[in-house]
Amino acid sequence: MVKIKGIELIKDGKRLDGRKPFETREVEMKVGIIPNANGSAMVRFGKTTAIAAVYGPRLLLPKHLQEMDKAIIQCRYNMAPFSTDERIKPGTSRREMEISKVVRLALEPVLFLENYPKTTIDVYIEIIQADGSTRVTSVNAASLALADAGIPMKDLVVALSGGKINGQLILDLNGIEDNNSEADVPMAFMPNKKHITLLQMDGELKHEEISKLINEMFKAGEIIYKKQIEALKNRYSE
Amino acid sequence: MKEKETGVREIAYPGQVLGDKKEFLPGVGTFEEDGKIISKFLGILTKSGNYISVVPLAGVYVPKPGEHVIGIITAVEKVGWVVDINSPWESFLSLSEAVDEFIDVKRVMLNRYYDEGDVIYAQIASAKRGDVQLSMRGPSCKKLKDGVLVKITPSKVPRLIGKEGSMINLIKEKTGTMIRVGQNGVVWISGEKVDKAIVAIKKIDEKSHIYGLTDEITKLLSD
């Protein structure tokens, strides 16, 4: 955690990396990057890069974990030791366990799981470079990987983070902003009906501020949704 | 006759609104919500008559009763065989569905009928809640001897067969091979130019979303 004192994170309406408050970073998405997986995708928001691989639906063992009428999702979020400035210890930390669960819950509502009883859908997410907003990047990557794996879905899942620095609401926090923000709000939603599947908040926001932030995130989410569609269609170009 | 189209077929993505309930009917790979027809899969959009459907471009095989599949025997049990049918679930072929004559299971070893590693062409008798039962009672069901097995994406099997078997017959003729296609995406090939047939089948699997595939395959096989 790098706390910076004495530097203004937002000045004359511009952020440290020159973005406007409601501007996202450069987004890159690629689908079908791992040949051995059923589905895979890479999503990059600025420097934050996540790779997701989906295996299955495949038979779930041990047997006592099986659901007789639907498939279950097993999700693992993992940060590579070299993903941050300071090396992080390999192995599942408390934080990684939490994010694994949160990502799973964000994906569950869009899947038709009842077609595949007794099976599991395994989602493995690797963060190979972390610079803030890793959980929303993971959700975007997992959404694309699930679509690529041919699993029936109600909709795609679009995720985006918002927050507040120096009293100004912002979108898509990077690492430094994340560590010094007054509030940090990751959100995932289904773009068709605007149903929210993930909403967390760390910090403090006023009532009006959170509703304004959510509206801005819906707006910016449309751009990310278009990028997802484009990435999926590019998978099957000539 | 419609004008010949080129390039990539129209691709639908999950959550795409494909049409209104008043004009169209929801086909395979779609669902309806609030009077709208929405795609379930990333796949090829097809409209036939009033039906809109989406054929997925990836995915595992989900067994349906009546379909024919190619499976590999993985274990010989007391009263039947466990068969791998390239699907998330294991399937079981029971003795009564496989052999007509009377067998005293105490005396006869079942591997004299089908042994581990044998390839069979069988029919799905029932598939409920991940419990799949096979049957060998159909007229075309038999043990497949020799030959090579190739796996393709199960949803692309209709494309490989073509309209009334046009595509598969083309490959059979040009390469002089015998080919059997299971609905589970396993293809059995035997004959002279097996390697050439495999190349063609792999190509169909890769490029099923492109128009003019038949011409391309004809060209490939003529070389």
C-alpha cells in the first residue's frame, strides 16, 4: 500500500494520468487465448490485466458436492506473485478467497445452470498485473470466457469500479487512486435489464453521491459492453 | 434462389435481443423474456420460417434420448459396461440392452462381448438428471472395428453432415473412406486416405461459421 501525501490526485478536473473524472482507462479484450480450456479471455484496463479460463461443464467429484438438479460454479481468483510492486506470497490469502466468492456470486445469476446437473463449471482467474480495480477486470474476463465456452447465459456481465477522491466522484480507479481514495465502489451488472449482480463499497459516500455514481457507472458500462461484444465477434472473424 | 453470400455468418452473442415475440417464435438456443426473444449462446444466428435460433459455436455434449453416439468402453462391470461418450456424464450400457441371447453372468465374462477400449456406435435410451443409459437395439448400432476417432465440437455435427448428408458424402466419395458421425462430436473414420479426411473434418470444425464452406472443402479434397 502506497499512501502518498502532499500530491493532489485530482487537479483542474484532471487526474494523475490525465483522465477526466468519468473517463475509463484504455480497455483491451481478447477471447479464446488458451487452446486447452473450453473458454478463455484476457481483459486489460490500463495496466491491470486479468486472464480467465473456463473448464467444463464437467463431472463434479467428490460426489457429495454435486447438486442433483443444477451445475455449480467453482471460481478461483489468484494474483501472480509478480503482479504487484512488492512480491506477494503465493497461495490463497483471505482477500483472494473473498474476491473468488464475490466474482462467483456476480456470475451466477446470468447462467442457466439447470441444464447441467451433477457438474461443475470451473473458472480460473489469474491477475498477471495489478493496478487497481482487479475484481471488476476479473468479472469482465470471466464473463467473456463463459460465453466463449458455450455455456448458456441470460446476458453478459459488465463490471466497472467507481470511487471518490478529494470530494470528486471518479470512475475506473487505478492503483494509486485506489489506495488513497475516500470511497471505492466496484459494481457488476447485466447490461440488458440493468440488474446489479455485484455492489461493494469501501469508504464513505453520501446518499446522493452513490446514486449519481451508479448512474455514471451504467453509462460508462455501455462502452465496456460494446467492447465485450466486439471481442466476442472478433473471435470468429476470418 | 438467394444470392450467394460470402464472408462470416451473422454471429449472435449471449443477451442479444433477436426479435419480438409477436413476429417470431423462439427456437433452439434462445429464450423469451418480457415478450422478447433473446440469445443464450455465442453462436450462429439462423432464421427458418418464423423461428429464430442460435447454434452455439462451442460447448459440451448434452445427451438426448434417441440420438446416436460413438463411445469408448472404459470399464466392464458385472451387468454391463461403462461408456465414455464425450459428455460431462458417464453412460451405462446394460447387458439386456446389448446382447440378445441368454447369459449366465456367474459363468460368462462380459468382456467377450465388449472389452475395455472397444468403440461402439450406440443409441441413447434415456438421459435423466445426468444418468445416461445406452442401448444397442437399433439396427445401425454395432461395434466399430479398426479406424480412427476424431473429436469435433458437438454443436457442429449437423454442419459436418450437411443437408441430407451432402457434406459427409462428399468427403466419403473423394477420400474413399467409411465415416460414421456420432451426435456427441466423435467421428470414426476407416479406409484409404484417412489423413485427408481428417484434415477436411478439422477444417469444417474450425470454419463452420464461414459461407461457402462446401466449395472450400471440395477444393481441399481435389488437390
